[in-house]
Amino acid sequence: MSKSKTTPPRETKATILRRLLTRKAGADLADLQSATDWQSHSVRAGLSGLRKAGYTIDRTDAAKPGGTATYRITGGPEGAQ
């Protein structure tokens, strides 16, 4: 008999976005781009998709001039964990 190898489920880029955005500190655009290997407009489209799916994403402006904004999920769709 052959032993079947179980492979872990593939982590989608949407899952990566959700994981980074649920961190206490959130994530800035550069973090999201490097994690997904997407361009900035694609990351913004991904954020829009999460909003359409029912997630609440807050944008915090940079604390310092020249800094970057930070995004964080503060609420999710009903039944989502």
C-alpha cells in the first residue's frame, strides 16, 4: 500500500492579505506588496475585494510626514473567523 502524503492547503494571496491586516499593527502598502508580489494597484483592488466581502478595513494616516498609511481589519463579515 502506498502512503498518501497530505499537503497543507495552499495559502492564497487573499489569505495573506487578511493575515497581515489582522495584526495589531496592521500593514502598510509596501508590506502588502512584498508579501503578495503584487503592484500597488493590485493590492488596493484586493483591499476593495475584502471590503466587498464584508470586512471593515481602517486606514490610519502616517504619524510622520513622508510616512506611509497603515491598513488594518477591524471587523469581518458575519460568521467569518
